[in-house]
Amino acid sequence: MKKTPIIIDCDPGVDDSYAIALANSCEFFDIKAITPVEGNVPAELTRKNALALREMLDIDCRVAFGADKPLVIPYFNKITGTHGEAGVGTVKFPPSKLGPDEKPAWDVIYEEAVKANGELLLFAVGPLTNIAIALRKYPDLPKLLKKFVIMGGGTFGNISSTGETAEFNIWVDPTAAKEVFEKLDVYMVGLNATHAAELKKADFDEMIALCGDNEKAYLLRELSKFSMRNAFERGFDNSVIHDALAIASEINPDVLEYEDYYVFVEDDPQKKNAGQTVIDLERKSGKEPNCHVAMKVNQPLFAQMMKDLCKYYGTK
């Protein structure tokens, strides 16, 4: 079977961990690299978590460290209850035996794109700093990619300081996001899509049961328990597995429907909506669509994919 080479640029992260596990379970994906960036938790932790996830999931790939700060606007990370103290809920990682790649994320992304000869599928499910740096250094990168899919943005936001117009991944580094949207053909899986795919408590109950007590399912079992408890007892949004939806959309295209719109990112820090993906939903700008925006979600299908994921590791 011919496999599709993929890279996951991420900030692990509870939902990033689900996403990486989901990609690893797909028989027609070949994970070439995981490239952590500052985001959900500080870079020190996203890097540590990326290395640990590679080993825990037994992925034969490169882990290349990316940016530890945004391009321009400072971002002061505060660890929140959404991801737990170390960024991965209650998961306890053993010390990693393997170190990172000797090259930074942007160089590895470009190298793998060249090797893939136009077949690389690039996912970005964290702030877009690594991608922006790669585009600055390698302006020919766009023509080397088969497809570029992000989890970020959307028709509404989750950052209260902007009146909830900005989504976290875009808000952390809006300059990077603006440059990426201007240079790449973006498939955007935003909050309007991820929240429409929200899992129910019964879904998590079934996921935990499917994990069983299999050692290989430890990661998914702990993530599912943490997500259910955080969502239904503590009021966080862990019932929304944001990043996994972006991966799922490329495993089974029936899970999402995209519509084409003109989108730009507001990166002016003086604007109240800094970090917003401004979508011309009413097509009043007169500008041609430049982004594929996920608008419709098959929630039952996504929920089943998450259950199948737990079954995969539960019987491994």
C-alpha cells in the first residue's frame, strides 16, 4: 500500500496527543516528523511531550524542535486546567531515550517536503510560527506540499480578551498566521467545526471501555478519563477534541465539508479583534476566496472514529 507522508506541527497538548495517536493508527499515513512549537504549554513541555509521544506510540519519525516564542508579539504562557500541569492531563511519560533531530523544525519540514516530491500532507494544529519561519526561509515550500490543513481560527473565538473573536492558535502568533494564510492554500478546521464535533459523556465512557486495561492503550485511556472529568465535572472544553478533527478529516473526508471564503488574519495588536480569522461569510469584500473553511461536521462519524481509535490501541 502506498502511504501518504505527513508531518504534524503541534503544541502537545491533550488534543494534540489524541491527534498524533489518531494519525499513527491510520494505515495509509507515514508520519515523517513531529515538530513541536510553543503554545498550549511552554516550549520546554511541548518538546518533552513530543519526544515522549513518539516513543510511547512507537512512531519511527523525526522530532524537530521549533520556535519557543512568537515572531513579533510577546506571549506569556500560563498553564491552564485544560491541559494539566505538564500539558497532557494525567499521563505520566517515562524519560525519553531518543533525542531531537539535530535540525530545527523549519529545516526538517522543508527537507521532508523535498523528499516527498509534492506528496507531503502538512498538518499544523498549534500556533503557526514554525510554518511561517519555514515559508520565510524556503519560499518554494508551497509548491512542494500536497495539502496544508490547520486546526485554528473559525467563525468565532475562545480568547476573552478579544471579545472571543480570536481562536487560541491564531491569537498566540497572529503575524505568523497572517503570513501563512497569504502564502499557502489553507484548509482551516476552526472552532465552529470542532465544537460541532463535541463528544458526549457516553462517548468517553465507551472510549474508556474500549481501551480496556491494555498497556498500549494507556495514553488514550488516561486522556479519555482526564477529558471526561475536565469537561463534565470541571467545566473545561475537553469534550471538544479540536486537533483530532483536523487529522480525522484527512483519514475520512466524509467527516467534514468545506466552503471557500476570503479570509484574512487581523494581526494588529491595537485592534480589539487581534488574532481573528476574519471570514467574508457574506461575500461582500469583492475578493476571491483564498481559504477552504470547514463548515459542516458529521459528529456521529467523528465520535465513531475516536472510539475506533481507542479500540485500535485497546486490542494492539
